[in-house]
Amino acid sequence: MDLKGKTALVTGGAKRIGRTIALALAKNGAHIVLHYSTSKDEAQKTATDITALGVKCRLVQTDLSKSADIAKMVSELKKDSVKIDVLVNSASLYFKTPPESADEKQWDTLMDVNLKAPYLLSLAIGREMVKGSGGKIVNIADWSGFRPYKDFMAYCATKGGLITLTKSLARDFAPKVSANAVAPGPVLAPPDMGEEEKAAIAKTTALGKWGKPEDVANAVIFLVENDFVNGIVLVVDGGRSIV
Ligand SMILES: NC(=O)c1ccc[n+]([C@@H]2O[C@H](COP(=O)([O-])OP(=O)(O)OC[C@H]3O[C@@H](n4cnc5c(N)ncnc54)[C@H](OP(=O)(O)O)[C@@H]3O)[C@@H](O)[C@H]2O)c1
């Protein structure tokens, strides 16, 4: 797909990796529908940076844990004749669920945002893509979706589910829609992570370092622009999963 003049919806696009993905799509000529939930100021700043690249940017605010809000967002875009050519599901929650304290509510919270929301969005937008001229779906998973790490049982399960969902979408929406996933390794530490822990994590990758948001964004661009990849998981983890 040539991104020039196409429209891409990026969830969780206000800051961090989602912002970098949105900017990369915009740099390649796509108009952006930039989704955010609570980061209004960051979303406005990112929208300004996107429009400075000469493309349009529309901001949408939605709590993706609420299916009614997702349906409202999709119907508002439809009402305004916004045709989505590329959907990037990047919004996500990340927190520990150690077995001693994990509970059902945490499971539901993580599943709703990390797996159910991409499912509902892919269904609603994928159907429109199939009716129209097709499109691309890219889900941002995690290397832990196929090699879970300790104390994040529910989070890892959401990402494993997202990988399987991606493959199902790739089959069920073919041939007009392709669906692929990116599985990043350590790219951007949570804000509360200390330098010592960051250094220890860097050592766990074969390349001995953290990646950059641009490494993930480049993978997204590759998956969108290439018209013969469908149902793959592109692992961008510095070799974390092979050591
Ligand atoms: N960071 C890494 O090193 C790493 C590693 C592996 C995989 N990943 C994956 O890469 C993607 C981006 O990572 P990241 O670290 O940049 O993500 P992040 O900062 O943890 O979260 C991205 C965005 O998700 C949105 N979000 C959370 N709950 C939401 C809700 N209920 N409704 C709507 N949006 C919600 C937030 O939007 P608002 O701020 O607007 O509320 C947040 O800015 C994620 O899918 C993550 O799992 C990241």
C-alpha cells in the first residue's frame, strides 16, 4: 500500500510508541486519526507535529475499556465519511499480576483494553475495509505473547491472544485486508523504572541494548507498505526471545 493520501487510525497515539508510529505514518503521507484516552495535551502536541508534516490529523478521545464508547467512535467516523485504510492497535495497559495477588478484575481490565478493544475495532473497521477498497491492520503485541515473563501472567495472555487474533483476522478478512502484528521487546521503559533495572534488561537481549520507538514504527511501515505479508508477527526485540 502506498500510504500517500490514505488515512490511518492509531490508538494510544498521544505519546511514546504510539506517537512515533503516527508520525512515521504521517511522514509517509498518511492522514492520521489520532486516538487518545487521558493524554489530551500530549495528543494535541502530536497532532500539531503531524499537521506540520502536511497531512491532516483528527483527534478522537475514547476509553477503549468501554465497548459502547468504541462503537460511538466508529459510528462518528462513519457519519463524517472518514474511511480508515490502516488501523494500528497500539493502546495498551501494562501492570504486574503476580499469582499471590492477581485477581479477576485485573484480568478483565487488561483483557478489555489489550485484546477486546483491538478485536472490536478490527471487526468494525475491517468490515468497512472489506466493503470498500481494502486495508491493513497492524496490532502491537509483545514478545512476551509467545514467551511470557514472570509476574505478568494476565498481560502476557492478552498479548498471546492478540497474536492469535491477528492470525484469525488475516484469514477471515483476506483477501482485501491484511493483518499483521509487531512484537516489540524492551523499547521504552515505564516511567517508574530505575536505571539499574533498565541496564539489567538491556543485558537480556542478544544485542545488549534497548530498542527505540522508531524501530517499532519502521516495522509498522514495512507491514503496511508490503502487500504480500499477511498473518505474520514481526519480532522487534533485539533478540530477546532467542537468548
Ligand atoms: N514500551 C515497550 O518497551 C513495549 C514493549 C513491548 C510491547 N509494547 C507494546 O507497544 C505498544 C505501545 O507501548 P507503550 O509503552 O508506548 O504504551 P503505553 O505508554 O503503556 O500505553 C499507550 C497508550 O495506551 C492508552 N491506553 C491505556 N488504557 C487505555 C484505555 N482504557 N482506553 C484508551 N487508551 C488507553 C494510553 O492513552 P492515554 O495516555 O491517552 O490515556 C497510553 O498512552 C503497546 O501495545 C505495548 O504493549 C511496548
